[in-house]
Amino acid sequence: MQIKTDMRRSTKAIKDLDHIESILETAPVGILSMCKENIPYSIPVNFLFCDEKIYIHCAKEGEKLSYLKANPQVCFVVVSPVDVPVEECHGAMNYESVLCFGRAAFSDTSPKDILENLGKKYGTCSGVSEADCQRTAMITISIEQVSAKRGYPQKE
């Protein structure tokens, strides 16, 4: 996973891979962005970040899959935390964001360990059966490049 740091406001770039990974591990929602025939499509999803990959459970058919079949190149973004300072005319928001670029692959079944860890991320998961794995499809994004920044100055 390559870190892209060339951005207009380079002082806001997050260059520490461990910190970038911690944002990806803890963010509750990600936005999956795709494109087919020059028509963009973005959708919020639950996800699991593990071993430089993003896992998204999904149905075996639907709009996401038609886009992924047409073009497997995707962009995935998380934003965390969000805080709007209460100051007159402040016009800024405090956040950290990670933008991931990569290639998505679809599987019509889900690996048991990934499905269990995804369940644990969002609450209690007492176990995943083989039937659950067969019933649930999985999108796996292999991250090629990340760009991360903070929307506020680093606290000292």
C-alpha cells in the first residue's frame, strides 16, 4: 500500500501508515465510489479493514455489483472523527480522512473469519455458520494507494 502525500495543503497530510491504518480500523462507515459508462455511483457501507484490504459484505446482486463488473477500479473514503467548532464564522470542521484507491473483486460467498470479524466490529458476534458464508457475498478491495489528511492543525 503506497501512501500518496502530494496534496495542495501538504501540512495536513497524514504520513504515518500506522495512524492511517488505525483510522481505517475504527471508522464505522465508509463510502464506496465506483463508475461505469461515465456515471458515478457512491454508497455508504459497513466494512472491515484487515491486511491492507477492505471487506464489504453485500447481496449477490444489485447496483454495486453491476458497477464493479463494468469497472473494478474503486475509490473508498472514511472520515473520522467529525467535530464542528462552535465559533462565529469559523467555517471549518475537525476531521481525519483516508482516501483509498484500488481494485475490487467480488465473491459470491464470504470467508468465515472475515464475516466473524466484521460482525465483531459492529457488536457481538457469537458465531458464523457455513450457511451464513454461503448466503452472504463479499467485495474485497485490494488497496493500491492511500491519501490521508487531517482537517485541523495537529494538537501540541
